[in-house]
Amino acid sequence: MNNILDALEWRYAVKKFDDKASLTEQQILEVKNAFNLSASSYGLQPYKMIVVQNPDLKEKLVPASYGQQQILQSAALLVFAVRTDFGMDYIDQYFEDMSVKRQIPLENLEGYKNFMKGSFANKSEDEILSWATNQVYLTMGHMLVSLAALKIDACPMEGLDSNAYDKILDLEAKQLKTIVAMPIGVRAKDDATASALKVRKDLSEIIVEL
């Protein structure tokens, strides 16, 4: 593909994956790295991505996905979850990592750290969950573009029972909560949706120029 626009024209929400196709270890590593490079508020990454390749687990997740067969057909299922352990200790660790990676003395970062802590100090748990959930959606959009550039097919899914996912994947013990999922792999040759024209508004209807 010549550029990112070609990649975006190529991608679509896959309705049927080739269940015989797989992704290489290198492709899975590229997916993980793409996820890690996503933008997030303050760069805090208040989420994790669970990569499910175990066939038994994927089969258990189909009913929790309202029967959507892409879960089982996929080469891997990406589950995006917010961290429920986010707090001041998490921010402290972020600045320790920044100090090491950027070779900046920790005391030089104290003002920025206190500013960041102050922005969360008066937020309720629900407000922080809402903020973290927004970061997951930001990352999901980033991943759709990244996967298209890598020529890996995907289907973003909000249609799932997040509590059932949490139970099946034992996420509560990992201090995580499911938000969305994304099966990835290779589109089936008989997926009729692949040849359907994209339905998008004219630029004049969706862009405001000032």
C-alpha cells in the first residue's frame, strides 16, 4: 500500500475471518508495539491489552459477544481493558520511568508530577473510569489505523458483555475491566462485506472550515 489513505480504503469491519489463517509471531509483536505507541492523556496509558489466542478461551467468549463468530474465527482476539489500580502510586511510577528513560533527575520532575496528581486528586472513581475509558477508545482508533497499515484485518466490537469477559479472562484479579474487543486476522474470501463500497458523507457535509 502506497500510503495511509490506501490502507484506510482497504480496511473495513470484517464480518467473517478465515479461520484457517494465522498471524506470525512477528506480526503479533508488531501489533503489541503499535498498541504501546498509541497516544494517551499525559502519556499515562491507563489500560492494558489482552491478546487471546487460546482457542478454548475464544470459544468461551463467543456467548459473551452475543454469538459473534468473528471471535472464534480470528487469529487473535484483542481485549482492551482499563486499569482499576490507577492512582497516585501509578503516577509516581510513571515519573520514575520518565526519569530513567529521559535521564532527568526525579527532583526536576517534581513540579510536573504534582501538577498531574492535582488534576486527578478531586476526581471520583467514576470520573477516573470515564477518563480511562476515553483513552481506550483513543487507542482503539489508533489500532484500527495501525492494523490497516500492517495489512492485518480487524473488527472493533462494543457488542459484548464486559462482566462476562472479566470473569472468563479473570480480569478482576488482574485489576482490569473490559471495555471493548477487536478480533484480528485475515478476512475470509467469501466475506461479502469486503467488496461493499464504503458509505461516507461528502467532505462538505462533515468538515467545517473557518
